[in-house]
Amino acid sequence: MSEMPMERTLVLIKPDAMQRGLAGEIISRLERRGLRVVAMRLFQMDEDLARMHYGEHEGKGFFQGLIAYITASPIIAAVFEGTGAVEVVRRTMGATNPSAADAGTIRGDLAVEMGRNLIHGSDSPDSAKREIELFFDESAVHSYPRDLDRWVFETPD
């Protein structure tokens, strides 16, 4: 029986992934792991939202470039749900620096440079809660059962 809790996590498919036509592959990899999409939207992030999302990096040398990058093209924001979703997404993404990411991960297979690493995933359940609230109203997140869930997630008897 699984010891990990059912969680939600935020995923951002970044501008470089959108420009390279990799959104479908990235979403597919996360779904094939067994995670459910419970919210999704395509939009152009504005500077105010970018500054709120990346606020922890304000004042760092790369901050302005990060804001310019994330607002340069439409992105997809999605909420994925599943057992230990935060950790599952983090492991599926691979290391932040693609040159250090393992083969078989999104970044290890599809990216080369840290500043163009395709995807963001929340780094903890607390961050996931805060980030999801930045991008989605609660009414836009729809949890639902799937018939295959019993083949993906262990449930208590």
C-alpha cells in the first residue's frame, strides 16, 4: 500500500517548450507516469504575475532575464494530481540544469541549457499550494476519478 499522500502540483510549460512544439510530449510524459491533469490553461504571462511567481529571485543578477523569458511567449499552466505528485513531477523533469539531468527525464532528453529548461514544477507541497493559487481559482481545478486509477494508485482496503 502506498505511503505517499495524494497531492497536487503546478507545472508550467515554458516559452522554449512552446516554441519548440514540445508541450504535448511534456504533458504526455506526466500523464504516462499516472498523474491526472486537473486544471490547464494556455496564456501569455504578464510581468506582474511573473514577478509574483519568481519573487524569491528578485534582486539576483538573472531576475530581469528570467522575467523577460517567461513573458516572451504563451505558456501552459497545469495542475497535476496524484500520489506524491510533487516528487513524481520533479523526478520526471530532471535536474534544473539540463546538462546534469539524467537521460530519460524531460530536461535530460530535450534540453541543453539551464536558462532554457522547458518546464517548471513546484518544489514542495507548500510551494505547490501557493503557486496553484497564483494561476488558478479553486473553481477551475477539477479532481475526478479515472477507471484506471486503481491500476496506478494503491488504495487502502
